Amino acid sequence: MPDLNYYRNLLKEEIIQRSEEGADVSEFSPDAPDMASAEATYARLAGLKPSAQYVEPSDLESIHAERSSGPRRQRLRLNDTQLRDKILGGWLGRCAGCQLGKPVEGWPYAHIRVYLQNRNEYPLNDYFAAQSTRADGSEWRVNNPHATRELINHATRDDDQDYTIMSLVVLREFGLDFTPDDVGKKWLDTLPYHQVYTAERETYRNLIEGYGYPKSATRWNPYREWIGAQIRADGWGYIAPGWPEKAAEFGFRDAAISHTKNGIYGEMFFAAAIAAAFTTQDMHECIQVALSEIPRESRFAEMVADCLRWVSENPNWEDARMKVDEKYGHYNWVHTLNNAALVLLALLYGGNDYEKSICLAVQGGWDTDCNGATVGSILGVMHGADQLPGKWIDPLHDTIVSGVFGVNKTHISTLAEESFSWAQKVLEL
């Protein structure tokens, strides 16, 4: 028998989701008396019309039709040694940024700030210490001590890193022509159910029940615009250096199995940004290139424009962070839009400095490991592994632990070399 309370909670989240899309949900309640009523309510919600203010398709052809003009493919001026170094930089930069954020994942900005201030360590400039002391003298500990400066000695298991590895697992079996359903198949083959969350978990359930793409992303999945796809972008950017359109296409094929609309755009945007980072040191250019790969009338595009404006109007990060909270703080702490905004602020206020950028991304709060990883990935590619500070990279000892079946523990450099091999194949296209 289905757990009615479980589905009532999904109904509650679906009402929020449709409201965020601009639909009128005033007549809906999650308190269904039985599963038949719950199914009927969910079907009625699915039939609502969203706000006409935004144009947010979820298929690639329509997404392409709604883009602004862009370079699509850029000239790559790198030899093999330089390309290898940048791909390794992306992997290492991502892992370090992820580990930096793990101890405070889910914490709001205010809590992180107080935690650091109690240790006289604000603004953030190092891996977190395992504990702090509150004003009342009580002990305050972080969520994941294995990623703190006292204990870190490798990249500990994290879903952000699992999905970057998963991109290689998909490519190994299906090659560059993989489909959304191929992605779903590899999830079932290699990812434990309890190591996936929100949109991915509901998609996993749908796949088990026989619902493939595109139904897998929409059937009882109110988390389809949350951050789960955005954190899967990086592997596709690494293998399409200088080709943002192709990176975004790869990102779409990966995202569409579990997400729609802005959930998809988050993965496409950051895959394209990483691809562009191989060709430019100009962060504004990198962002504009990525922006040209998503619908120009979407909420994601509006958020990017907001961030660019707030940065131009506010000389310090804290004031711009407040603007993000005012407009996007109502979203769930693992939503795509609010977290992508923090990533953009970190990239724009960070001044291309790897350390400053990942620290800004993490101290901003919300999904800290995801945001630190994304920022670290872009700056890692932009600078290359040789230029990344040993302070952040050395504690990883070139080692990563994964929840992906068959890739329990390996060298980060080994994964980067595999990404380089796929990048060579993509560049031949």
C-alpha cells in the first residue's frame, strides 16, 4: 500500500512548485483523504497554466528557439598539456570547493557568519574548524567533521562529486550520443537509492515503476526545479572545452531525465560556463556566454540579470547577498535559482581569485557544498591545476571516495585524464 502521508507531502511541495511557476493554487490542499484523491489533485495541479510572464520550455528544440544570440563555439587555443591541466584544475577545484561547503550544508548565512565570528575567522578563508563556541559557552559542531581542517585527507563522498563521476560512467557505456533514458539506466545500475535526493529520488522511483523520459521528471516529482541537475553540469563542461553549446546540450540530456524548466537551465548554464572558462579569463564574458544557452525570458535569465545589476550597484558582497535573500530567499534552500544566484555573486565579487570565490560561495549559506563545488570548478578550469593554491588542493591527496558502484575510491587525476580523453573525442566532432 502507498504511504499516503508521503504523497501528501509531495502534494504540498507540488502546490508550492506550481505557485512558483505563477499558477493560481489558491483552491488546492494537500490533505487528500486517500490515494485516489491525491492522484486526482496532482493531475489537476499538472493542468494549471503558469504565468505568461515567462517562457520556459523543457525540450531542447524549444529551448534553442528561445535563446539569445551567442558564440555557440569558441576558438580553443590550448595544446594537450594545457588542456589536461585545465580539466584537472576543474576536477580539483570542484572537489576542494565541495569539501569546503560540506560541514555547513544547509546552514543559513547568519548561522555561518556567527560560527566563524565566534572563532575570529570571518570572512571565511580556510576549511572549517570542527567546532566553535556559542555566546553562552556551549559547544557548536559542524555537520560533517571529516571535511574539516582537522580531519580532511581526501575528497569524502558527496553526491555533487558522484554525479561528476557519473558523467564518465554514462559515457563509458553509451558514448557521446547518450540519451536521458541512458542516464536513468546508469542511475539504477550504479547509484544506491538512498544516496540520491529530492528530484533524483523521485525520478529513481519513477524509473523503477517503468516511467522513462520525460514522464520520469514530472510524475510525482515536485522537486524538478531544485538544484539536483545543476550539480551535475561539470562533467559535461570538462569534455566540451570552448564549445558551450555542446556542453549545454550534454547538460540538457542529463538534466531532462529528472528536471524541467529552470532545473534544466541550471545544468545547461553552468555546463556552458565551464566550457567557456577554457577560453577566457573574463568572468562577465563567461557568464554572458552561458546565458546565451538558456531561454532569455526565463526566471533563470531574470535571476542572472538581477545578479549582474546588484553587483554593479553594490560595492560589497554582503549588500548584494541581502538582495538575493529579499527576492529569492523564499525558495527552498536546495532550489536552483537562489543557489545559482549565490554562485554568480561569488564569481563576480571573487575577482577571479580561487580562494576568495569559493569562500564567498560557501559563506553565503544554503546548499554550500554544491555552490562551493560549482564555483571551484569554474575557477579551477580558468586557472588550471598548476595555479590552484596548495592550501586547498594538497589536503585532498589526489583521492576521492564515491558512492558510485565500481568507483569506490580512486585518484582525482585518473578521472580528469578520462575527461581529457572524452574532450579529445568531442573536439574531433
